[in-house]
Amino acid sequence: MSILVSKKAIMITAVCAAMVFAQSFAQKEHHKEEKPQNLKVLPKDISEEDLHNAMRNYSRALGVRCNYCHEGQKIEGQERMRFDFASDSKKEKDITREMIKMTADINSKYLGKIMNGKLEQITCVTCHNGHSTPNISVDSLKRDAEPAKH
């Protein structure tokens, strides 16, 4: 009886392993077809992982989802939207490109020259704080904040 159970366990394990391998291979093949296109500010040779991390950081910093900058279509029967990441149809994408360049300029031309470049670099969250528009008014500061003493 135990030999029969062992053979069944081995067969089930082998079938599961084959399914996992086939699925991961299919996903890799799918990603090979989707090389990033129309990159105008980000490096053209950016890795898929670095690109996804950058997009997640922009999304969190601005409190938005992919469809804020990218054209998306709902596909019947699917939970997720399909995006045309290369499209420049949304003005927010161009605004984002300009903001990325502005941030890089501020960091390199100005902050990089203060305190021997040891000053903290700014990012999208510096001004946006999870909002789609920069949140930079004095009114957004805490009312009970004490002025710094020098």
C-alpha cells in the first residue's frame, strides 16, 4: 500500500512541477515580446525589474494608478485592464517626463553642489506626498510646528 501511495505522490509532484515550469516559461516568453517602447526620459536599457520599481514608486508618490498616465482598456471577462504603455495620448505622461527631468536637474545642478553633495536628494514624494498635484503650500504645514532655532 505504501509503495502505491509513494508512486501517486511522485506522479502528483511531477505533474505540479511540470505545470509550474510551463507557466513560468510562458510568462517569460510573454515578457520578451513586451520590451519597453517610447522611453524618452528613462534609460532605454532599463531592466524590466527597475522599470516596474520606478513605476511603483511614481504611483505611490503621487497616489495614482497606472491609468493616470497610461491609456488603458477594460477587457471583457478579465479583472485587469490592458495598457498601451507606449502611447503618448495622455498629457499626464508628458508632465511626468518633465517633472522627472526637473527633479534630476535640481538634484544634480543644485543639491549636488551643497554640502559636498551630502544633502538628501529630492524625489516625487518630496512635493507630492501621495497627491497627484504637488502639495507645497504653507497652509499644508502643521499649525503647531515650532520655528527652528539657530
